[in-house]
Amino acid sequence: MSLHSLDPRAPWVISTHDLGRRPGSMRKMTLVLPAPVDLNVGMIGVPKDADVELDIRLEAVMEGVLVTGTAGAPLSGECSRCLDPLTSEIEVGFQELFFYSAEDAGEDDPSLDGELLDLEPTFRDAVVLALPLSPVCREDCPGLCTECGVSLAEAGPDHRHERLDSRWASLQSLNIDVVDKQDDQEA
């Protein structure tokens, strides 16, 4: 027996009533659902309540209901190299078997709650696994200068910092122009 029952009005809870328990019966659905909370990894994720477009197929099989589908959702976050905001989209595929009873399911396998199934954990797993760990605004993003933090895309290819070896720092104050004197002597 389930410790909690699914709310049939929850957006990610789907009824399998019309499939019955007849193996081979199938139903296709196209849905637009609000994105769940905290669907992100590090620097990128699906904004809360963004529209998630789902194309799913529910199939009754001997053990339960097999759900196969694709989901598309917007992404927002920041570039891991330059920290500029970025937006894009993600499309993921998923497949999950929801067992008719918890006794038939393994420890981590989902099961139906009566005739209801909760698609949110399946969708969440598919999206989180597909999100980039280091998102970039563009593949050739040069990032930030490690010395001063300026955006290298804005600073340009000539951005440099003079680096002096601390062992030679005391000689810098001598200001000797040896190269010019040699040029004068050769002339």
C-alpha cells in the first residue's frame, strides 16, 4: 500500500484509466505542462513554470504501463566561461515502465497509484542527465581574463598583461637602453 496518494489534479499526474489492464492498448498524448521547481544543474536549468511540451505514448503491457516520449523545454543560465546570461532549448527522450503493483516493481522502479502515474520524476531524470555541466554561450567563447576579469570577447585578441619575473624586478628601475646604444655604434 502506498504511503501517499497522487493528486489527480497535479499537472504531471497522468490517468491510465482508458488503457485498462489490457496489454496492447495504447494512447498518444500531446501536453504542455509547467516545469517543476529546481530543475537545474549548476549554471543552467529549466525555469520554474516554463512551458514543457510533451509527446508521449502510453502502452499497457503485462507488467504495467510503458511510457515513451519526448519533451522540449527552454533553458536559461549563464556561460561557464564568460558568465554572460544564455538561453537555449533542450529536447530529451525518455522511457519508463510503471508497474501495476509495488510488489512487482524493484526498489527503485516506479509503480502506478491505482490508475495514476507521476511523470515528473521520469522527466526530471531525463532533463538533468542531458543538461550541460559547463554551458557556453558559443563554442568559441574566450571567457574572462584570469588577471583582471575583463571579458576577452570584448577586450579583443590584443588584451595582455605585462608579467615580470620578480627576480628581475629590481633591474627594471635601472632603465638602461642597451639595444639602442648598440644600434648607434653600428651605424
